[in-house]
Amino acid sequence: MDIVTIVSAVCVAAYAALAIRYVARYNLGFSFQEIRSAAMAAAAVIAAFIAIGFLGRKTGRSGQRSDLS
């Protein structure tokens, strides 16, 4: 991935987070503590999925069987 793609993705994610926060706060009436708690829970779930994907990926030749018998 190039740097422009990464910066664009981060900016779009930040804008989406601000839009969701605005809707949750002013249109749905959630308190800041409720929004913060839900955001932390969502961040933990996303981080867990990223960690599982990163750690579960087979790197290089480690996934191949060798005939050492």
C-alpha cells in the first residue's frame, strides 16, 4: 500500500467517526459516556480481528510440509 492510500483511509475513517458521533449525540440522544463506551468496545473487537488476521497468517515457507521421515 502506498502512503496516499493509507492517509486517505485514515481521513475517511476519522470523518465517518465524527459523523457517527454527531448522529449518536444530537439525533439519538446518547451521552458522551455511552458513546465512549461503545467506541472502546468496537475498537477492541476490531483490534482483535486484526490481531487474529495478522497472527493467523502463514508467513513464508512455514506452512509447507517437509519430508524428514
